[in-house]
Amino acid sequence: MYRTSASEMVWHFSKGFRSLHQRKIILTLSEAIYKMTQLPATTLVLADRGSLEEGMVANVVIFNPDQVIDKATFEAPHQYPEGIDYVIINGQLAVDNGIYKDVRSGVVLRKELGNI
């Protein structure tokens, strides 16, 4: 089974956050987070994801919204973003105080496995 790294999860979060909240200024912080968490989980019928509740999969990003900067470019795609202090993927700490750990605890969700 393919596992995602902390850097992949954080990169997607920072790109999405910057696009939905910082650049366009058309969404509130709550709306931007909803569109990256609960909305896709609901749309894809992922019953154990999308909100912070007991019994749900623990995927959490702790960040300062005023400091999130996606540094990756097409020329240099493997750059870590700034402003993301902690990331927890499936209950495992993957970014600790801004330091990326080599943790691959994310999983690809497949329809045939009953996840979607």
C-alpha cells in the first residue's frame, strides 16, 4: 500500500490554503478549512474523516494562517512551506515544531477497500 509522506500532505495543504484563503481573500479561514476537510470527506463519503471528533482518523495540521507560505515552484518543487508547525497523520506526529520527520503514515483510499 502506498503511504504519503508528511511533506506531501503539508505541500497540498499549503497550496490549497494559499489558493483558497490568502490569495483570493474571498473565503474566511473557517470556509477555507471546511473546503479542504469536511467538504471533500462528505462528498467522497469518507465517514471517518473530515472533522475532529472521537473515533475519526486523526489528520491534523496546526498552523499560523498569517505565516503560511508555499515555497515550492515548478523549478524547485521539493521545498517545504513555512508557517506549518505541526502535522499529525493517522495519529502519528509527522511535523514537529516545523521540522519534518520521515513518517509515512498516510494511506491512499481505494474504492475497492471500502473506503470510498
